[in-house]
Amino acid sequence: MEKRRENGGIVSKAISFLLNRITLIVLAVTLVLFVGGKFEVASAAQPNAELEIQKLTSCYALGTDAIGRGNLQEGKNIYRDCFTQDAVLTAIFPDGATQTNYGTDSWADFVYSVFQGNGYTATQHLMGTINISVQNNQATMTSYLHATHKRSETSIDVANGTYEDQVVNKNGRWKIRNRTLKLIDFLNLSSPTTASSSTNARSANSSATFIRPSIPHLKE
């Protein structure tokens, strides 16, 4: 009788031991799947975030070129898709002058005044070398600018610089909160007249003349 009790106790302990082991194994597998799933979601979300943020560079370029065509309202509408309502935008010109505006409508008005004041009939903003760093719901982005501003059939102003952006995710949408443009140059490129072209036909520099124009900015 005692032996049966001992055997029963041993069996009971063995079953309890096995159940504990099985429970630990199930918990470990569940934890691995859960954590692995979170990493998988995070790794999948990161590229999507970077793609959405990168689109903001094109958004801004399209809005600016709409203003360059003389369509201020279209430019304002596009800007609202790129920036937060309280966005701060700053331009730093090669001569050290700066211009800061609060809100995209104010910035659009500034851009329009510059373009109209310089007689531009069209613009083309090309963005490249985009670098993005995402940290939760915030990100930083830098991008290179090459912009052409058409004065006439024979004269354009060319600007090069870097945009530095602070980007935030609000209500599932990425938008630029702060943008700083640091221009490294703003040059005029003009074709020679027919007369000068004939005179300097053999000159290596006869096809174009580079002139540094007055930097287009508004004084507050």
C-alpha cells in the first residue's frame, strides 16, 4: 500500500514537472513570436515612413513651381499638404541675409513676391541626395536643391543649396514642421546676343556669361 502511494507521488511529481516545463516552453514561444512580430512591424513601417517623408520634398517643389508659373493659390494649397499649420520656414542667402516666415501662406506670399519682383516667368526645382533619419514620430531630413528661374528666353537664375527639415507625424501623416534653406550660390546664366556670339564665335566662353545678380530677398 505504502509502495503504491510512493509510486503515485512520484508519478504526480513527474506530471507536475512536465506540465511546468510545457508551460515555460509555451510562454517562451509566445514571447518570441510577440517580440519578433513587433520587430517585423517596426522594420516594415520604417521604409514606409522614409518613403512618405521623401515625398515631402517633391510636394514642396511642385508647390513652389506652381507659384513660379504665377499661380499663388495653387502653390498655397500644395504647401498645406507638405507642412504643419505652425511651420517655420527660413532661407539663408549667400550674402548672409535671412528671411523667416511663420505658416505656409506667409511663405508662399514671400516666394511669390520674390519671383514676381525678379520677373521670373517659370521655375523648376530639382531635389536630390535626400537623407532621412526617423525616430518614432519625428524625423530629420536633408536634401540638395538645384533650382532654375527663367527670366527670358536667354536668361535664367540658378540657385543651389541644402534644405534642412524637421518632420513630425501627426494623425498618421508626415509633415514638415521646420525647414531651413541654406543657399550656397544664386547665379545668373545668360546667352550672348547674336552680335556678340558672332564676334566671339571662337571663344570657349562665348556660349554663356555668368553674373551674380542681386540676391532676391525681402527686407522686413
